[in-house]
Amino acid sequence: MSDAMTWVALFGLGVVTVITRGFFMISDQPLPMPGWLRELLKVAPLAALAAVVAPEIFMTQGQLITTWQDARWPGALAATGYYFWRRDILGTILVGMAVMLPLKLGLGW
């Protein structure tokens, strides 16, 4: 890629960023939003998190995991159980890692 194309790409990315971030400040009045869209936006972070985490738990190198001897499954189950018990995100991460690391490093799963 030439220097000119790099600058064009950077300028284009800057313009897109300014437009998308400033979109809500352009109008003097609040933009009307349907109730169904407002409800969908409430669960968007959870959907994005599931879209990132689920493939990491159930797939390896683009293929579904076919063996039960994978350290990610017990770690995910323990973390899920801890979350529903205590509702603590940091503890959920720590419990999941505390189960997964010994299985991965100790047993070679």
C-alpha cells in the first residue's frame, strides 16, 4: 500500500468516526426510537459477549470440539455456576480460570 493510500484510508476512517460519534449531536431534538428497538439495545452487550465467548468454548481452529477432555468446558461450567450463585463477574473469571488452568497445564487437556 502506498503512502497516499494509507493517508486516504486514515482520512476516511477519521471521517467515518466523526460522523458516527457526532450523529447524536447533529439534531436539536432527541431522535424518536421505537420501544422494540430500545428493548433490543438493552440486550445487545449480552449478545455481543455471547458471540465472542461461545465459539471460544465450543470450537477449536474452526471445528467443533468432539472430546469431553477439553479444559474449557469444565471451566465454563464452573464459572457459570459461580456466576448464578454469587452474581460476581470478577469471581466468575477467577473460578473459570482456577478450574481451567490446572486441567490444561497439569493434565494436558
